Amino acid sequence: MKAFQFVCLFGLFINWSGLVHPQEVEILPKRQQIFLTPNTALDRVQQEHSTEAPIVVSQDELDQLIDCKGGGACPISAALIASQGLRAMAGLPVDPQPHRTALRVFRDKPELLLGRISNDRFVNLIAYLCADFQEMSTAISVLSAPNSPHSALEPKWSETDGPDLSVKHGEMKVLAYTVTTADGTVRGRHFVLLKENNEGKLSILNPGSPLKQRFFLVEYRGVPTAAKQRVFFVVPDGLDKSKQTYELNTIFTVRFLTDDADGSTDDASRVETIKGKIDLLADRLRSSGELTSPVAWRSGGAAFGLPGIDLPVEVGGGGYSASEAIELFRHAGRINLNLRDVIGGAHGRPLTKSSTALSQDVLRKLVAGEAYVAVAITEPTAGTDMKAMKSKAVRYEAGFKLTGRKLWNARLRQATHVVLYTLAADSKDGERSAFLIPLDHPGLKVVDRYAHGLTGNSFGGLEFDDMFVSRDHLLGEDGDGGEIFNEHFQYWRLMQAAAAIGCGEAALDQMAERIKTREAFGAPIGRFTHLQQPIGEYLTKLRMAMSLAREAAQMIDNGDYEGATPLVNGLKAEGVEIALSACDAAMRAHGAMGYSRETDLGDRVRDLMGLRIADGTTDVMRMSVVSEKYGSDLWKMAIYGVRDTDTNIPKDKLQPASAE
Ligand SMILES: Cc1cc2nc3c(=O)[nH]c(=O)nc-3n(C[C@H](O)[C@H](O)[C@H](O)COP(=O)(O)OP(=O)(O)OC[C@H]3O[C@@H](n4cnc5c(N)ncnc54)[C@H](O)[C@@H]3O)c2cc1C
């Protein structure tokens, strides 16, 4: 099973207090940590609970607090009990006042009072509760039934093998199943905790009666080619007279992360761990009104290595591959497209190609979350057509004098440095050079413009006339700018596409939720199936885009930049456009609310509209895909216009007739 979403990571430390008795634990192979099984841990919690010291919050106690239509008491109680079980599992003291914790949960997450706990909300709730486990690392994964209506993007279990219902030390599973009455009415989902699996007989803890022992028998249903497609729970010995059916829908697995012998967490989980930390930081910055501030993200994210995550280990970075980074960009885009700027070194990545003292210093500060690098290429009269660039470099004593104008550049007001492109000093065929310059460099003036979207960053330009920069500021050699640009933007466009995909996916999640709950003419608007169609269409298209993005990332990781080019350019175009269509559909399905600030859908649309221009426009990216596949003739035809019928030379490239 592939981990989907993680919650919190701190250092590793076992606190031998609380409910755990050392002689009863087992040392697991290759691990230094010691954990109980869910059965032992939950037994402890059940046994320790008393009226005088109530450590279990039952579903009934929460029912009154939650919107009667919402039915969310059971997952919240399940999450609170799971967190107590996890504490017991790891030897942490149990929460002595879980009822107070419940009130804190409702204060910090008031949306839970509405009930209707989606998978995302449940994961976020667990993440929130696990944040209290000081010094312990946990991860959550979500696995859904192939037919689950609650899962948009999570992995589904194999229809032939069925879901993993095993129990392990250091791992707690919460099972959500759909309850359907004899007449076919779906009553909603119920959440229980899995204690033990004895050859298909499950011992569970039910938040409705949390101190009692309950059992289910597992029954698989499907077709011969997919025998374990559906999983039903049956109460043994005919004890259930309700005639309801219980169909397993989702498995939430919370597990403690442990260090391997070499001190590193396993590969699959490190990405998920960072996702969990991103979620926690997002919560914090949302509450301080800084969610879209790249500067706040960079300084806050430095605590867990976020600004250097895709920089080489040698410079203090995380050394994450492109394949890992796309997952983080996608995750960041789900939260807000402004977060396209907060994962990894971003426009500071090309500095790794330079060995100057300045570059090394900026890289160090980048990793520490103190530096932030902008890029200035576009000029008032040179956007797509970079060959029309006028900014120039002139050699001058121990450096260069730079003169030019830049416009439509993002983040100049937030950044500490800028990678500035000019024509090379020795340019013969329009070669360019790239310079790393502090934004407070003498002679560099920032000008401001207004942008409709991606407002976490500024928008504007630069003015510089005969501005002296020493040789230390040049990245690579004079004339290396084209190469630096190509390699960097290959990576960057792919990451931007991944962020766009995440942005679109999260809008579809909102849309699915809305059409289930918003009523018009006496029933949910989801019955108007034209509102469901775009979800199916864009979900699939976004999945296709993500799968292509993974292929391209793999190529980049293998050093095959050339092979990745058409995929990346195509993705920059289509990933953004599909996401834009998805957000537009989600916005429309929300009616007036979608157009208001009560949802973030308008921002998503606006931000994606910016991204369809930034880093290479959709049109131009598509043209490059055509050119890659069918040769440069079509590109030249577009660029140079009509050909002369006699010479077959583009008319505007014809040399004037000679004097003779
Ligand atoms: C939000 C945002 C952030 C940005 N951030 C930065 C930044 O940080 N640094 C920076 O240097 N620049 C930045 N840009 C500028 C961006 O890179 C340029 O806007 C982009 O390259 C297009 O250039 P242009 O605006 O001059 O449009 P033009 O090149 O004038 O294009 C105008 C229109 O013509 C179309 N077009 C042009 N050529 C072709 C062609 N060959 N085939 C088909 N269609 C074509 C384009 O698609 C577009 O629709 C940013 C832009 C935006 C919107």
C-alpha cells in the first residue's frame, strides 16, 4: 500500500512513562523503537478509563455538539481514541483530559462541527492530534475501496488481493464503513478502530460503545476476476438484528516512523513526512494570515529542510529527486498555487552550477530559509521572443557593466537575490549570460506593477544602467545563460505543472463535496449529472497529466533532459489548462459562493491564469511540442511567416538584392 498523506515528524525519543510497562514490549527487527500492537495499546486505554479519570471520549458525548445532519461525532471520537491508543502504543503518557482536547479541536477546526467528515478532514484531524506527540514521528496513509464515493485521488485496494487488514506493532488502523439499511438507504459512514485480525475475525473498538469488545467477520464480494473488490463486515453469531449492511469504504493507517539503522527514514515515507509537515505549517501560516507569503514559508519551512529539499546534499540540501519533488509541488498546489514558490531552491537551483563565493553563500542562506531568489528574463519588448532581449553586459575591468530594463517579473520585492539574464558580453549569435545579484545591489532599481493573481509575490521589473558587477556575480561563463536557462526551466516547468495539477485536484474535491451537500429544489444538486461529468473528466485528465509528469521526472532523474523536453513542455501547457478548467467547473458548481471569498476557487482560477503565461505560455509550449515531434519547419513557418516561392526562404529572411 502506498502512503498517501503524512502528518507529523519530530525527532525520535521514547518516553518510558504512562501506560507502557517495559517488560511487556517487543523489540522489532532493525528498529530501535519499541511499540505495542493496537490490541494491547487499546486494551490499555479501555482498562485505564474510569469515571474519575475519563480518558475515552465516546461518540455519544460528541453527538450533541455536531450538526444533526452532519453525523460527524463518530469519526471525531474515533480519532480521539486512536490518538490515545497511539500514545499508549509508543509509551507516551495518555492525554489526561481528552474532553478538553475535543473542545480545542472544535475551536481550531470549527468545520468539524458541521459533521460530514471527508477523508481529508479526518486525515487533518489525526494530523492535528498527532502534533501533540512530541518527539515522535507519525504517518497516515489512506486506502479506499475501488468503488468508494469518498475518495478522489487516494490509492484503491487491489480488486484481486483486497485490502491489507493486518495489524502491526506501531500501527493503528481506523476503518470507515458504509451503513446501508435493508431498504437500501445509505445512512452514512461509521468509523471503528481495528484491534486484531484473527484469520478474518476482526476485533474492533467502536466509538459508539468504546469500552466493549466487538467483532466483525470479513466477507469478500466481487466477480471471479475481481473477487475481493468489495469487503463487507458481518456481525458473528447473528447478534445484529438490524438487517443493515456494513461495507468497508476506507482504511486510515497511522504508523510511527522509525529510523533505519543508517538513521534515515525509508524512501517512500520521506516525501509523505514532508507533506505532513507542509500541512502543519500551512495551518499555522493560515492562522497568522501568511499562507501565501513565500518569505514566511521559507523561514518557517527551514525547520524541516523545505527550502533546500531539492538541492544537493553537499550544499546542505535534502537531495530529493525530481520524482519526489513533483509529489511535493503537487501537494503544495493543492493548498494554494502561491505555494509553487516554497518547495525547494526554486530559481536558486542554478546556483549549484556555480562555484563562486557569492553563489555558495546564497545557497547556504537559501537552505537556511534566509535567501529567496527571483529570476528576471522578460523585458518590455522581449517575452516569448527571448532573442529580442536588449539588456546587455559589457566587460569592465574585473567584471561587467550591465544595462537594461526587465518587466513582468515576479517576487522582486520578496526576494533577496535575482538571477538576471542579459545578452552575453561576447555575444555573437544572441547568446545570453546569467548574473546573480543581490536586490539591494547599487544601481539596481525595482519597479512595481499590479498582478491579478499569485499575489503572495510582487510583480514588476528592474532598471539598471551601467551597473557594475564583479566577475563573482556571473553564473558559469559568459554566454552560458542559454544552457542555464534550458536546464533550470525544464525542471521548473515540470514542478509548476505538478503544482497546477494539485491545485485542480483540490478544487474537484471541493466540487464533489459541494454537489453532495448543496440542495436546490428539494434535493442535492449532485443529481444534476452535468455537474458530475466535469469531475469525472478533469479527474481523469489530471491523473493522466500526473502520470506523464512522473514519467518526465524519472527521465530528468536519469539525466535525460532532452527526452523529457516535449513531455515537460506539453505538461506545462496541458497540466495548467486542465487544472484551470477543473477550477472553473468547481467555481461554477458553487454558484455565487464560488465567486465569493468564502471559497478559494476564484483565487485558484486567477492564479492558474497567471501560471498559463508565466514560465512559457500555453501557446508557445504547445508549439514546442509540435516542433519536437514534427520538426522545426512548422515552428519556423510560424515564426518567420510566408516563404518566397522561388527560393523557399522565409520572406523576412531574404537578403536585400546585391548592388550589382
Ligand atoms: C504571473 C507571472 C509571473 C511571471 N514571472 C516572471 C518572472 O519571474 N521572471 C520573468 O522574467 N518573467 C516572468 N513572467 C513573464 C512571462 O515569462 C512572460 O509573460 C511570458 O514569457 C510571455 O511573454 P509576453 O508577456 O511578452 O507575451 P508575448 O511573448 O508578447 O506573447 C503574447 C501572446 O502571443 C502568444 N505568442 C507569442 N509567441 C508565440 C508563438 N511563437 N506561437 C504561438 N503563440 C505565441 C503568446 O502565447 C501570448 O498569448 C511572468 C508572467 C506572469 C504572468
